[in-house]
Amino acid sequence: MNKKNDRIQLNVIGLSHVSNNRNVFALILEEVNGNRRLPIIIGELETQSIVIFLEGILPKRPLTHDLLVKLCMEHNIEIVEVEIYKMEEGTFYSKILCEDYKGDIKEIDSRTSDAISLALRFECPIYVDSSIMEKSGVEINYNKNDAIKPIINVEKLTKCDIKQLEKNLEDAVKKEDFEKAVTIRDIIFEKRRN
């Protein structure tokens, strides 16, 4: 892993639908001590795994990431941290730092979406190399302490048809209201399932 002073800690703040492709989503990460966000494009299955965890949904059978957590716990392996260490041709590369029951530390190469899904489940920190944040981070100019989140009228949104919901979703993403975007995306998903 890189030197600690060359890394920036990130939090997952949400997911948004990429409007030109139904099966592609942007995972939005935000630096802990700053105003930059890092969007990472991930697929539908990876998105589903992250959303299921973030929303506390318990599937009837364990998903792959939940199975990996159980396997790690059974063998006394702890995921200590995740680092996005490289970006090449638009693809992010990550490593998972694990500690076994003897205290030995191992690095495992991973797809970024899988690494973040596991980091969420193990409640471990996520880092990005500072050069990646310089290149791909998006500056957001607002004071986090003064930000007021609008109330999301879920009942009103559920009465909209899918076409209107897709327009609302696109508007929410443009305004970077990721909380509303995730809510709308979930309503669209439910309407398509029924």
C-alpha cells in the first residue's frame, strides 16, 4: 500500500444511475476532510450488492459478498482497509488489506466495487491514492455543515410513472442530490419488478 500521507480517506455517500445506460451506475465517494467526490462506474450486480447492504435488506440466501464475510469470520480474517491505488484507462484498481488470526497482513488485488462492498460490510476505511483524487476527483463547493437536505416526498414519487421517475432521477443526479437519486432509483426498480 502507499504511504499514509499519499492517501485520502473516502466515505461512500451514494449511488446514481448513469442515464445513458440502464445497467451502469456511479458509486459516489467523498473525501473525509475535503470537498471532492470521486465517481466510480460500476455494474448492476455490484450496485445491487452495495445497495442491499446500505439499505439493510436481508436476502433469503447470502450474496457473494456476504458469503465472503462469513468465510473470513469463520477463519478469523479481518479486512483492515481498502485502497484504490491505481487508475488506468478509466479503470480503478484496488487492494484489500487483510489480517489473519496470527496477525499476518496480506494484500489482495480486487475490483474496486468488490473491495468497497467488503469495506462497507467490515466497516473498515477506504483510501484513494492522492494522485487519483487529483486527476479524477470532482470539487464540490459547499459547506457541509450548512448544507440543508430537502425532504424527499416518497409518497408523491411512487405515484409517478416510470418515464417521469427517470426524468426526476436525471434531474437529481445533475443537482448532485444523490440521496434523492437513490430513492428514485429504488422506486423505479420496484415498479419494474411489479
